[in-house]
Amino acid sequence: LTVVLFTGTIFLLILPILEARMLDDRRVLLRELNETAWSLLAAFQAQEAAGEISRAEAQARAIDTLRALRYGPESKDYFWINDMHPRIVMHPYRPDLEGKDISGFSDPNGKRLFVEFVKVVRANSAGYVDYEWQWKDDPDRIVPKISYVKGFEPWGWIVGTGIYVED
């Protein structure tokens, strides 16, 4: 009976608490990583505002910089940019979507994730959205994901990054 109670306590109480705490820690990490990407956009926009470069040049530099940024154990975690319509401005693993209206794009459960990103940004200027997406650079593997998105008002952009729940 003692072994059963001990095992039950581990599986029913301790592991769920540990899982929730780990997920909360990852959410904080997502927000901080996104803030870094957002600050890069702000730096390029500041150069534009100072008249050092044109808006087109500032945006092109921002896109190129974020397209190249990777993090994570395999350096396959990434950032993307969409606008408030929503259209994909830049996605390193889905360049086929760039410039396209993705308001109807949904995950396998029917969640229109890019519309959700816009809703979150309009309501709170930043926040988390859960959905399903392809595993890193493998379009045949769809898994649960949580992303943090933040609006970049001067250009009407949203920058986002996410983690796979399986991680």
C-alpha cells in the first residue's frame, strides 16, 4: 500500500507540478528571446527614423537578420514575422508562405493561428498562442507548439517564436 501511494503521489502530483513549472520556465524564455528579436527590429527602425537608411532598407536588413537567427540545442529554433493582415513577411522554414495572405491558414485542429496572433497583439500587444505546427524543418511531422508573439507597431509587424511542447 505504501509503494502504491508513493508511486501514485509521484505520477499524480509531483510530475504534473514539475511539468507545469518547466513549461512556465520555457514561456519566460520564449518571451525573453522574442524581446531580443523585437529589439533588433527597433534598432533598424531607429536607423530609419534618424534618416540613416530608408524604410525599405531597414526592413530588408531586419528580415535578413531575423531569418538567420537560430537558437536551441540543434540551432533549428527560429523567429518569423507576419503583418497585421495577416501575411507572412518572413518565415525561415516556410518561404513558400512569404507575401501570402495567411488569414485562412489553420492547424490540423482548425485553429487559424495567424489570425490568433493578430488578435493577441491587438488585445495586449504581446502574448502566447498554442497550436500545432511542423516540427522545425520537417513538414511531414506536425506537433503541438506554444509561441510568443509581439507587435512591432512602427511597421505593423508581429515577430514571433515558439517551442514545441514535446521539447
